[in-house]
Amino acid sequence: MIEPVRIVPLSESAITVEFGDTITLENNQKAIALANELNNEPFDGMIEAVPAYKSTTIYYDIFSVRQANSEISGGPAVEKIVRDRLRNLLLRDEVKAQTKVIEFTADAGEFDLQYVADTKQISVNEVITIFTSAEYRVFMLGFLPGFAYLGTIDERLVLPRREKPRQRVPAGSVAIAGRQAGVYPLDSPGGWHIIGQTSTPMFTPVADNITALRAGMRVRFEAV
Amino acid sequence: MSILVEKAGILTTIQDGGRFGYRSLGINVSGPMDPFAMQVANILVGNKPDDAVIETHFPAAEIEFEADTHFAIAGAEMTAILDDVPLRNWSSYRADRGQRLRFERPSFGSRSYIAIAGGFQTTDWLGSRATNLAAKCGSFGRPLANGDRLEKHNICENSSSLTVSPWMLPRYNQFPTVRVLSGPEFHLLNEDAVNHLTNENYTISNGSDRMGFRLEGEPLNCTGFGEMPSAAVTFGTIQLLPDGKLIILMADHQTSGGYPRIATIAAVDLPLVGQLGAGDGVSFAMIDRETAESLLIERYNDLEQLRRGVALFGKK
């Protein structure tokens, strides 16, 4: 049985279920488990459930929800359904598949690898060793199609975002900011520190797996 | 059977009801900035409310009908002209093969919609034809360009010309007061900040686009928090930036955001905001969720009534 910290409306057609005030593995597991449960067995009128770091947002069509639950208004009806589902929700390993390995080329040239090393007063090689020796969790996807928020970065590499975001970060850039890492799936503006490039596509519009990563997966990086 | 884009205009895209079910992969919904206008245009030609339409800004698209076509226009007032004849907005017409539709002069609003009977048969991606500019997918995966051809079904059995009664239209205004619900982080605002939010007249700043509107106005005196862990957002979410300024997330917003979501525009009033452009204004009035729900249900019912009316009169 899982107790949410709170359930709040995001709009008249969506609610957000908060599992805690801080990002923890457990809060994130709950968020992903609830989203999976609902997406596998949607209630009448549900559009989709979307997990984030420590919350799940459920979007619904108010007209269909009201038709299916005529006795109360839509928002409270959805909240009741979600609370019932949470009561029976079991935490499992969301994705059983083995750890996904992303090969990348460390790049001390044009971008920020040297800057990260200098600022943290370690060598470029140490940056790469620290970065590649950890296993990361996909906490959520967002920002861009296929952009996965990976955590958690070793404290020795933690840096605030760039003061001036770049207008164009190339697709395939492996980047870090704060306790997070990510791979840019598309060319886009971005404020994270780029430490390398991968040729593994993160977003493939027409494929069985549109995105290389999904919330709950595990990822390791290998420098080549 | 097609429609030729003679001139594309500055930002003309194919949109439909949106792409649902993929937000957990970071793929946003897209869709029209003014959902009401899109739905009315579709209903006027006997389509499903969420079929694919053209959304056009001024300078707008100029198109040539390469086959007889039953079409409708709705949304911004931009003086639509079919060959030489001015058209009424919020209306359906028949175009003969070879006729051209253009928009001459904007007098109110920022986005016009063109629907054709049967809907535009452009490329479907993940169940929707809405153009996703970030992913470069859906229809052309980009704004329309000069010379593009839009496929259509060979139907023009119904050529009635109908106009929507003015009573049905939302209260479009260049400086609307729109109704908002409290958002998940509304509790960060103290009483002064809430009063400020509902008394200030905000201006839509330059650089506002389909992703979001930045608002000019006295910053909310409410600091001490910056970013929070990323969480889901929606069309109409009002985010509070660290400097006290506000952003309204619009149709092409990203799926998640790290700024406090202090309020959300009631869906029933999204069309009012969706017609605004740089220099226009907006102010906010709080309502509760139940009221917002009821208003949205009323809107559904109005559109259903329109659909029945069109089905009835369209047969004559």
C-alpha cells in the first residue's frame, strides 16, 4: 500500500500525485510504478499517465470521466480511482532488462570536458573514470523527445549549469549538470556541460522503440 | 486531389487534436493554439472536431484549391478572400477548382484555421497529424513551405455555406481576463502575491511563440525558491521564474518543467489566450476546479449543438 504525500490538480483535466518532497529512489519508483499501472490498465476517460522525479501526472478527458462517474464531479472521481489503484500497487523493478550501455567519445576539444576537469581540479581522465564507473537510473523523460534525466552524478563532478546556455547543442552530446546527466537526442539549446558525444540514437521517430531509454531503466557509459 | 500552398506565410502548420500517449517519452501533444476555432472549423464542414486543419499566422498562407472543396475558416479576423470575394469568418463555403484563398488584413487575433471536408490527409505520426516542430515529425514535420501540396479526400458532396451564431463564440478580446485554477505550487504564493497575480495587467512580450508566452508586468514579490525537480506541465500552465516573472506554456510546450506551476488557465479560456500576440494583454481571475469543469462541459455541449445544427442545415 502506497500513501501519496498529496494529490493536487494540475488543471481541470489532470491531477498530479506527489510522493514526497525530495528525489529519492523510492519516490521515483512509486511514480513510475503508478504510471505503468495506469497506462497498462487505463480507467474510463484516462488519456495518459506520466511519471516525473517524484510525482505522477494523470491526464484525462473530463467529459468521458463524468459520463463514467455520474455521481460526483470529474476531478474527485479521478482522485478516488487513483487512490484505489495506489492501495494495491506493488513496487517492482519497473524494467527488468539489463543495464543499457551507451558508448561515447570523450571530447576535450570544443566543449566542456576540460572546463569540468579544471573547475573540479582533477584531470580529464579522472572525470571520465568517475563518470563511467557509476550506473545511472533514468528518473524520467522530458525537455525533448527522448531526453532522459539520469542520476545520480558523483559529487566530485557536480557543477551548476552554464551561466549562458548554448544556442545549439548538437544531437548526441553527453552532458552533466548538478547531480544529473543526459544525452541530447536532437540539436537544441542547452545549458549543461558537454563532456562527449555518442552515436547511439536517443530518439528514432519511426521504430518499435521510439526512444532508447524509458523511465526506470539503468544506464552505464563507456568511453571509446 | 489536393490543395496547393502558393505562399506559405510566416508560420503555417498542420494541427489536429494532438498527439496523446507519448508524453512519458518527452513527446509533447502539439495541437492548435486556439482549440475552439479549430473545432468549429471542422464541425462546419462535417468533420470530427479534432481532424487536421491549417493553422496560419499573419502574413498568412495563400492556397489554391486544385479540386472543388468544401472548406471553413475560423479564429482570428484576417479578412479572408476567395478570389475577389471577402468571406465571413466562422463560416463554411464551397470553393471551385482553381479558386484561391488568401488573408488580406489582420484586425483581431493571431491565428486563423482552415478546415476542409474530410480533413487534410497529411502524414500521420503516432496517431496524429499535428506538426511537432521539436521532433520534426507529423505532417511535413516543419511549417508549410511554398509549393507544398496537401492531399484531400475526393469529397465535396455538401457545399452549404453556414455561419456560427455570435452567441456561441468565446469572448475574444485583445486584453482578456482569463479564468485560472490554482496550480500544484500555488501554495508558494503569500496573500500579497495572490492579490498581485489577480490584479496585474500583463503584456505578452516579444519572442512569445507556440511554445510559450512571456509576460511583462510587475514581478511577483515572491522569491527564495528557484527551480524544483522537473514535473509534468500542461497547455495553460503558468510558471513562476526565479525573478518573479511569469510564463504561460502554450501548445508546443515541453512535457516537463522545473519552475513552480502556480496556476493553470482554465481550458475553456485557452482559446482567448491562444489568439493573443506580442503587445496584447492578459489578466487573471481565480476560479475553482469544479467551476472550470462545468464550464468545459458547457463548451462541449455548445459544440455538440453546433454539430447537430450543421448536420441538419447542411443537408438542405
